[in-house]
Amino acid sequence: MISPQQEYIIAKGGRGGRGNVHFKSSTNRSPRYAEWGEIGDEKSIVLDLSLLLDVAILGAPNSGKSLLLNKLTNAQAEVDIYPYTTKSLVPGVLKNDPPLVLGEIPSFRDTQENLKYAKHFQRARVFVLVLDVSSAESAQWLLDIINRYSLKNILIVFNKVDLVSSEEFIKEFLSELIELTGHQPPYVKTSAESGEGIVELKQALYNLYAMPIAHVFEVSKDNKFLEEFQLPLVIKLESGDFEIKSHEIEKSLSSINIDTRRGIQLLQKKIRDSGLEKLLIKKGIKPYDRVKIGDTWFTYLADE
Ligand SMILES: Nc1nc2c(ncn2[C@@H]2O[C@H](COP(=O)(O)OP(=O)(O)OP(=O)(O)O)[C@@H](O)[C@H]2O)c(=O)[nH]1
Ligand SMILES: [Mg+2]
């Protein structure tokens, strides 16, 4: 769910049962048969809220992400000389036209942590990737991330240029990046400490933000989630009995009145029409074998 008022069906309500009028025919003018209403879908759903960032700031531990965020926005991220100072996502707003929501993604130590934060940054529009030009590890860390997530719309920030002469570092990193991705993204040189390059960083950020986005996340409209849930299945149980797992058939079972002969016939027809009988035969069912559907047991009787 990525926009206000968006709707998404995760559980469908059951269809109402048809009354006996529906079963009237020339031979049966007052049928005693009527359907029950179908049961609706039932599911346990865990919803997870993720912050939608315009700009995600990623980079190796201690590269200067927090200090840069503080310089660009109203955020007050903790800045320290130790790596892994930032332990949860820190957002901040860059008040400009348009205002942008930036967020520092904590540097993750392992895949587990990585996945925890990925949901926050994967849908960002722009990725600011921060490097500490005095640290070779920070370059390796970043190349790994770019590769792993195939990040697009990236802006490279060579930070801490006040500490060392950075030309060699920049040249080497860019050539490795071109080798990896095939092209060179825009970059700026900054010192979050002195403020050098911050104006240029803002400008580059807005330039990139104004470009058409190369990756668009779309909620699938075909409701794959429901389809997967409804795939029918025939299972041969260890006891030698069979089980039909089909949302469709289980739903019918709740509406068909199986205490009547007509109800049983209808159920049989549904099982045959849905191709499940063929599946049962394929799995080796024989007459008088037992079949479980939902919580109900039936005896399989092949047509003469
Ligand atoms: N000299 C210099 N020091 C910097 C610069 N940017 C950041 N620092 C220092 O580098 C250290 C780390 O800065 P942070 O902003 O906390 O870095 P970070 O990437 O957020 O670090 P973690 O959250 O721990 O991953 C701090 O001591 C900063 O003062 C810079 O441009 N020049
Ligand atoms: Mg930090």
C-alpha cells in the first residue's frame, strides 16, 4: 500500500446462498433444496508499516551519514567517532521546494539486519551513497550494496575530503563502479565537518530527484496473493486416505446442503468440473477410499 485511499482485498466474503426458488424446474415446482451461504476467507495477517523515504542515505559505518543528514535537514542524528552509532532509521526533512524526506539507514552488520531495513529504502526515489575517502573498507562496503540491490538513481558522496587528498581514491572507486554497473553516476565531494560541498550536494540531490525514476514499485493489480491461496491440491495421506485442499470446494461445502442427495450430486459435479477427480485418480484413488474435504469425510464412489 503506497498511496492514500488505496484498497486491496486480502480476504473475500462468502457468496450468499441461493434460495429454493433458484432450483425450481418443470419437474420440480416446489424444491425443498436451498443452499447455505458460503463461508468467507479467513486469514491471519501481519501488517508492517514502513516509512516512505524520498531519499535514502546509505553508507559504510562511520562514513559520516549522520553528520551529513544533520547538515541537510532538521534531524538531530547522533554523531560519534564509533562505527554503528546509528541503530535505527533516522528521518529528517530537507525544507526546500519540494520538501524531501531523507533518512539515514543504519549500517547493517549481517543479512538479518539488512533485510530489516531493506523495506525502508527499497522504495526510495534517490539513493545517497556515502563514502569516507580515508577508508578503503567504506568503498568495498558500498560496492557490495550497489551490487546486491541493483540500486538505481544513485548519487555518490565522497565525504571527509578535509582529511586526506582524495583524488586517487575517487578515481579508483569510480572505475570499479563503472566495471560493476557499466556507467558512472553523479557524484559530489563533501566535508560534513566543515560544510564544504553541502550546497552542491543539495543541488545534485534535486537534479536527480527531478529525473524520471528508473524503478517504479507497483502493487500488482491481479491479486496474485489470492490466487496462490486458492490453488487446489490433492494429497495422499499416510493412512492411505486422500485429502482435497481447495478453497473453492471447501467454500462450496459450506453452502451446499450435503444432507440431501441433490447436494451430494452438486458437490461431486464441482469436484469433477474442477479437475480434482482426475487428480484423485492420478494419485491412485479407488472406489470406497476415504476423502477428506475441510473437516468432512466422504467415501469415493466412481461413476458406473
Ligand atoms: N573530518 C571529518 N570528520 C567527519 C566528517 N563527516 C563525519 N565525520 C566524523 O566521522 C565520525 C562518524 O560520523 P557519523 O556522522 O556518526 O557517521 P555515520 O556514518 O552516521 O556512522 P554510524 O551511524 O556509526 O554508522 C564522527 O566522529 C564525525 O564527526 C567529515 O567530513 N570530516
Ligand atoms: Mg550514523
